[in-house]
Amino acid sequence: MEKTNVQNLAKILKILVTITFVCNLVLLPMVPGIVGIGAEYGLWGAVEELGMFGPEFGPAFFLAVCWQYLFRVWRSEYTAVLTVFLVTCGACTAMILWQARKVLDTILEGAPFQKKNADSMKWAAVCCFAISGAALVRAVWRLVYFRSPVSLCSYNTFFVPIFAMGGLLCMVMSALFRQAAQMKEENDLTI
């Protein structure tokens, strides 16, 4: 049977989602080290000081340097909170990407209206709400830590409504998939 345009698009999307998922899993364990390097040198200072992207140094050097800073992030409140926030967001993002792969698998099968898609969308919504909640906690923490409303002008403050809306959208999609699966079951039972 010939694949539809939607299935061809789903195949491409699944490849892109899988690449992103793998990159997420590779970088997630390095987050504490990256935060430690950034706290000590700053972003561009780390690149210049450590030569991370030079041709003579490869990924192995970067991993060695990254793990050297792994335990330094817990010495400062700011870097500890940032590390916990980024690891939480990274784990939730990995879960969202995994759920997206599961939905794309059913589209590739040619049967998207299944209850398991509704469950996948519900898990994606939970992860979106978790990111939104973590961003809210970090935004409030920054407000208290810096004692300045200027700290509210950060990406954390913008993550709260964006991921809350993303969670609501996933809940709506979950309800739609669940309703479509029920209608398909009823339609299959009628003669």
C-alpha cells in the first residue's frame, strides 16, 4: 500500500524527533558540568579558556572537562538551582519527545485514532506542566534571591505561560484522540 503525504511527513518528523531525543539524552548528563563551566568562566570565557571547540580537542576532552566541574555546581545556591531546573526541563523534554515518537509511530501505522495516543498526549501535558511549574519556582526563587523585580525579565518567566499553554494544548489533543478512538470503536462495532 502506498504511503500518504501525512505518513511521509510523519516519517521525516520521526527522524527529526529521534535525532533531537538522542541529542537531549547525550547532553542531559553533562548539564551540571556545563553549568559549572559557565559559572566559573562565563560562556565565551569557557570557550576561549578551555579551547573546547578547537580542532586539537575533541568530544573526549570536553567530557573530561565537563565532569571536572560536576560537583562544583553544588557549592553555590544559584548554580545548584540552575542545575536542578535545567535537568528537570531536560528530562521532561526527553519524555515529551518520546511521547511524540509514539504518536508518530501510530500515524506511520495508518491508525492514529487510538487510546494510546490520548495517553501519550496526556503524559506530554504532564511534562509541559512540570516545566511550567519548575520555571515558576525558579522565577520566584530568583525574585527572592536577587531581591529585584528585574530578575523577572528572564526566560524562566516566559516559560511559565508558554509551557502552561503547551500543556493545555496537549490535554485538548488528548481529549480529541480519546474521543476519536471511542467513535472509531463504536463505528467498528456497528454493522
